[in-house]
Amino acid sequence: MTKIKFHFTFISLILLSAITFSQDSKLNLFINEFMASNSKTIADPDYNLYSDWIEIYNGCDTSVNLYGYYITDEFSNKTKWQIDTKIIVRPNSFVGFWADDSSRKNHTNFKLSANGGEIGLFSPNEILIDSITYLKQTTNKSFGRYPDGTSEWKIFDFPTPGTKNDSSHFKLQAPSPIFSIQSGFSTNSHIVEIYSELDSSKIYYTIDSSIPTENDSLYSHPIEVLQTTVIRAKVFEDSFSPSKTITNTYFINENSELPIFSIATNADNFFSNDSGIYVEGTNGIEGNCSTSPRNWNQDWERPISLEFFEADKNLAFKINAGIKINGGCSRLYNQKSLAIFMRNEYGFGKLNYQLFPYKQIYEFNNFILRSSAQDWYRTMFRDGMIQTLIKSGMDIDYQEYRPSIVFINGEYWGIHNIREKLNEHYLEANHGVDPNNVDIIEISKDVFVNNGDRIEYDNLINFVSSNDMSLSESYNYIKSVVDIDEYINYQIAEIYSANADWPGSNSKLWRPKTVTGKWRWMIYDLDFGFGGNSQGQYFSNTLELATATNGADWPNPPWSTLLFRKLLENENFKNEFIQRFAVQMNTTFNVSKVLHLIDSLKTNIAPEIPRHKERWAKSISYGEWNDLVEIMREFARQRPSYVSQHFMDKFQLSGMESLNIENTNILNGKIILHTTEIRESKYNISLFKDVPVKLEAVPMPGYCFAGWEGLVTDSSKVVSFYLDYPSKIIAKFEKDSLQSTNVVINEINYNSHSAFDTDDWIELFNNTDSTINLSNWIFKDEDDSHIFTFAENCFIGKREYLVLCKDTLMFSSLFPNVKNIVGNFDFGLNGSGELIRLIDGNLIVADSLTYDDNLPWEIEADGNGATLELIHPNFDNSLAISWRASAKHGSPGTINSVYTKVEKIEEYLFPEKFVLEQNYPNPFNPTTTIKYSIPNNIKSETLNVKLIVFDILGNEVATLVNEKKSAGNHLVSFEASNLSSGVYFYKMQAGDFVNTKKMVLIR
């Protein structure tokens, strides 16, 4: 191809007076096309060289001036090259830059790597505008978005710099190869055949996990698989571009009880001295406790195929993704932690799968396969255990934990713990915040900005440094910018666990960039805790560590303890911290509870430890491992007495005393002790003397608080007192004669799925045998100015339903058969949760509750297609445990899909025997719900529950459950849209319990 100039000017100097400019911070500027290997396609007219190039596309409806913007090929160096000339890009137009390392005008100071790399466009204030991480490029072919400005990327056989990217510039892609056997597990060898839909095509394949090229093996006969093997295949045909690479992993005689990942990639991506991410190599940098250059310290990302198999050996998902080495000093260990990234350029912008069965998050931008860091040569589950413990009783932003096995290129790679990655996407998934509008600060021997900026962080530190925190006004300000309750919980968890690699390291805090945004802390890397190293023993005084004024550069320099020290100057903060610590010692860190959790998590991975040790010689042997786990058990037993003494010494307390707390009826009201709900009717706890104890009585709807008896005789719901001797206090609740409980809020739709948007609605149920007149009744949310008044002559019949809609037209368009509706209320239900109230004609509260979009409330109702349904109208609807996520889009105007006949909540929560109930509805089409119960006297960690569906001939058609389940009541949905009408059976097996029931599918 001859040397030509671009069809667009690389720099367009246009008079500013003739142009309207976009001032929007969220510009539609895109890295739209680039070429990383140019030998003959387009020549640079300045130097007559065939250089790399980058095209920027302006998708705005106004012009944009690129002066001051940055372009980089290293995300870690976002200001690598700055545009220092006024470059005006008109709407829907293009501008290009030569990437030739000459650093003048429209020439960057870097070249693009043809072997794969990254390109970033940043605003003058260093905010990311657009980026692309790309794979190995083909010479004289460009890589671009199709259509312009979209997320779909194509290889252009005929590059289009300066012009529209359209389909005439690239070949259609050949159909993917077809395998006779898909990925999976077998005890026998396989004969694998591969087919193509194109008669004239050729199939090339590899068994070394590299992406096939025409230089690899040409498929000509079936492939015999004798051992665990990864086969990757690709179709080539002259009139088509090569097909997608299809990857299948065949596991032969692999018997792990844990879920399994198979990672396939070109071996050089991991092990090449020049570019491998897993080796010391010859192209590394210093850092992460290494004074010598190491490849594994580079922030390199490599492409992989990733397959995930659940513990039942069924393939859960198969995607293409990116992978990096993760962690800090733990990179020095032979086995390394891995970070997985979903990106559009790999074909998967998100992973649509529930990675963690006990956390209802169904989309992931990234996650970690953690090698347990400093716990690698100890227990492999210390941090996971501590965070699992914390989540059970404390409001802290924690990482979910799930052990798994990893194979890399068909080779066993040992135990890796699946963990959430703490970044803006974690906050989006767990809190619903805008990932582009959040500050994240990381403390790791210094203060770093992971996302957003540090302006508000500096304001916080400057305020506590320069103000007297003992003053109420100072503390009140801090409470307005810090989630104080969560911060106290965070300090308690770190101190109790004896994390000795903190607070000057391993600390992250975040806030939404809103007027009311508050700082919260994320907890991670607790591997030094619970006896994890010499400084993290049960006798270690981490309270002193966290408050030291003269700590070493590591782990607790004075600047890292400043905020906590200053807040302890405030009497209210200090008292709450001290007494809540005592409460958490008795609840979250209860010795029996901790020992039980350690034993159960140990049991999960114990069968894998010998093979893991065989793979990693410097890891732990089985005998050593048992001893190392026992260190955690000993920590659990010994820690309470030592840490209690630390508190008494630090705060000059005279000891601890016992308090017996009694609730006359736990169904009529609840007791809150320093933010912890006391769930037992009689509870004995040891609390610190010399510090006030705070109790709060919270009556349930339909009941009122009748006062305290015992140590305190008071009618106030909130009481505060000191403990000087063993004491008892009783909370009394009684029926509220002024409050109506006849009509209940029975179902809530506060955030519809985008594909089934009915707008907001609630369902009321008349829980009596009489018709009730709702005339002039009022529905409100927590804003008293938001009022909906029921019309005159509005009635709800006995045991009947009434749906109250924000928009009856939208509702009826999707529920045309539901006629018992009223509306419209002119305010929305808060998607983040709020108080909602039903007030009768006498202005008496008939029902009220506060729902939430976070656990323990069912988060499937938060935009995922479900509603919140009350399990039974007699259940306390102010409690999250009384609600379940509905089947599909809810059941407005009729009986709830999760309805149970059990009328007492204690019978529902604590079943006494195994039960497999009849599915509901039955007959069904195409979805039904099955409920089963596990008695409270069964240890869930030793009991596997299997629930399968089979047809009338005995053929298994679905496995609904096959995992360990806790005691209690469980619901599972069965979706049968791919089955024909007929009789089916479902069978539950749990230990010695076996039961089968029949259901009917009608299409």
C-alpha cells in the first residue's frame, strides 16, 4: 500500500469563536481505533515513517478542545503524555495521534506494543475518559469500535482512520468450531472430535493452552484425551476472519470437593522471562518487599479463558477475561494471588453469575483468586474465617469468602480463595453507589487515592487535627461525615482479631461524592490476626497499637492512629466503643461460635491440603496444618480475657460485671444493646463497669413498650445505667390498644426490573374476617409531606388484597388481570430502603416498617425482578426474616408465592424436623417454588442437601440443590420453560431423610 496521508487532519486548529464547546465532565470521547503494528498501511507525513497511531472520536453533540488532556500506554502513569496544543474535535468527528515516541505536537512519547497493552485517555484533572486493554495485534490491521463509540470491537482488515468504522472494512468472522464433548469431568479417557460449519475451512488446535494459529496442529482426526487436558480450537477460512477460539477443559480422575477454576492462556503470558507475570523474569520492577526487579511486580494484564465448575462438577460459566498478579508482599511466595477482570474487549464486560451463594450479587466486574497471602504457609483460610465471623454480627464492608481449586493450563495449581475485590465496583454491587462518583482512599504505608480524590479525606483529617473532639459540636460534625457506627465496628474487628499489619497498612475507606456522603471502612488482609504472626497473638495489645502516638513507620505510624485517638477524646464515642466491644466479645466473637466456625471451614478444605502441599513444597503439610489451625482455636479461647484486661488498663476500668437481660415476649418487641439486637428471651452478658450501658426497647407493630423492671424501673424506651454488681433488667411489651393491626403491608415493589417496569407499588392484605373501610386512610413514606389519601368508599374485603400503585397505567400494562388496584401516589419508594406507613382514619398507625436494599433484606427485590413478599400475614413485617424475594415479578392481588401456612414465626425459623413441602403453585407454568426445612438440631456443616427433579421415566431433568445447608427454612425456585407438559417428581435427600413429591407442569 502506498504512503498516504490520513483522510483527517491529525491536529485541527479551528477558531474557537465559531464553535460551541462541551463542558460536561462525562464526555463522549472514545479511543475509537488504533494500529499497534504498521508496516505499510499509513505513513506519517512528518517523518515518512509507518508509525503506530491512535484515533479519538467525539460522540458529543458539541465540539471538544483536547488541550491539556493526557494519553498514556500505562494506566499506572496516567499523565505520561499531555496534549499541549489546542485541538478541536467537532461533533461526531475524529482526530488522530502518532504513537512513535517522538513527543512533539501530535506525536506521543511512547509507542504501542504489538504484543498487547493498554491505552488510556485522561482529562486535564486526571479523570479517566476512556481506556482499552488490548491483546496481541496483527501487522497492518487496526482494532476499532464498531459502530463508532460503542463497546463492540472489531479487527479492521482495511483500517479507517478519520472515517466511519463500518462493516465494509472487515471480514465476517468464521463460525466457531464445534466440539463433540464439552468441558467436564470423567474417570475415563475421552475421544474428542471437532467440527466446522464451513466445508472449505480448516481447524487448528492446541493442547498447550495457547491460542491456535495456522502454525499449530491441523485437526485431521479425533483427539484422544488420557489425562487432564485443555484443548483450544479455531476455524480458518480465506474468505472469513478467523473464528473465536473455543476452549474446553477435560478433567480426568479429578475428585476435589471444592469448586474448580480452569485458566487457559499462552504459557508465555505467565512464565516468559520477558513478559510472564508469574516469574521473576528479566523485565521487572522493584517493590512489594522486593529490592530486586521482578516481573510479578509489574501491573501487567494478560488474556485468559476462564471456566468455573461448581462443586457438583457442573460447568457454571465459561468466559474470556484478563488476569493480573494481585497483592503486595505476598507476591514473593511461590503461589500468587490472581485478579480476574471482565472487560468488553474480551467479549465479557461483566460476569453474570452469583459467585457467592450467601451474597446475593449476580454481576461482577472483577474478583480475586487469593492464595491467602501471609497465611499461605499457615492455614489458607484465616482471613476468610475472620471475615465470615464478622459478617454474622457486625455492619462492616467485608469481603465474601469461598475456597476453590485452580488449574492453570491443565495443571493443578492448588487452593485459591474466591474473594471480592475492594474497589468502586464492589461499592456499586454492595451499596448501589455510582462507581464513577466515589472517593476511595487506601492506606498502605502512605495515603493513596484509588478512586476519586482526597479532598474530603484531607478535610476530615485536618478537622480532627485542629479541633477539640471532646466538644459536642466537633463530634456532631464528624458524625455528619463519618458512619460512626460502622467505624466503631471496624476498630473493634481489627483490634479483637489482633491484626498486627495495621493501621498504617491494609486500610481502605470510601465515601459517595454526594452532599450527605459519609466515610465507611473496608476490612481486608487480616492474615496476621488470630495468631497469624508473632505480633498477632491472643495476648497482643492491638488496642495500644491502634492508639499509639509514637508508633514505627510500620505498622502504626502516628498519622495512621490520629483519627481514632482524636475520637477517643470524646466521651460519647469512647463509651460507645468500650461497651460495644464488650457486647461483640459476647456475640460475634463468642468462643463457642468462633470454634464452631473454624472447625466447619477447616472441614471444607481439609481433603485438599495434602495435594496442595504436594503442589507447593514450601506450603504446609497436613500434620503441620492441623497444628496451625489449632493456633486459631487457642486464640479464640484465650483472647477474651487478655483483650478485656487491655481495655481495663487503657481506660482505667475496675472490671466487668454480668447483666441478665430478659424480654417478656420476643415477638412483641426487641431489645437493642449497643446496636446489637438481643434475640433470646433471656440473655446473660458480661459488660464493663464504670462505663454506661445503653439499652433500647423497640416494640413491634401492634404493641407498645410497657417499661423496664429490675435494675432500672423506667418507661423510657432508651435507658442508660452503670453496672456495679450482677444485675437483671426486664423489658415488658404489651398489646397496643390504640393501634390497628387488621390491615398489613404484605408485598413491596420498590425497584422494578428495567425489562418489567410496573413502577412502585405495595400490596395490602386484610387479615380479618370482616370488610374494612379504607376511606381517608393515609399511605406515607418517611417524608411526612408525601401523602396518599384513600378515596371515599374504598373497601378491602375479608382476607382479600388491595394493590396501591404509583402508576396504575404502568402497573396494568404488565398485570392486566389484577383488578383490585388503587392509585396513584405521587412519590416514589426509595430504592435504597426507607420507612413506609399505613395510617387509619383515626390517624392511628395501622402498619409500618422500614425495608432495606441490603442484607439481611432480600436484595433480589432491588431491580432484579423480584418483589418483597411477607411469608405469612401474622409474621412481624418489620423484621427482614419475615420477608422473602418473590418468584419472578411478584404476586400482586393474590396469595404470595412464598406464603407458608405456619402462623408462628418461631415455628418457621426453628423447625423441629425435616420437611419437604408441596410446591406452590401446583400445577404451574413455567415457574414454581419448593420449600424445605432442616431441623435446628442438625449441624449444617456436616449435612449435604440434595434436591433433584426427574420425569415420569426416572430421568433426572434438574438439580436444584446439592450443597451444605444451614438449619431453618429454605426456598428454591424451579423454572421449567424448557420442559414439556406432564407429571414430574422432586426428591429431597438430607442425611437419612428422603422424601419425594409430585408436581404438574401445564404449558
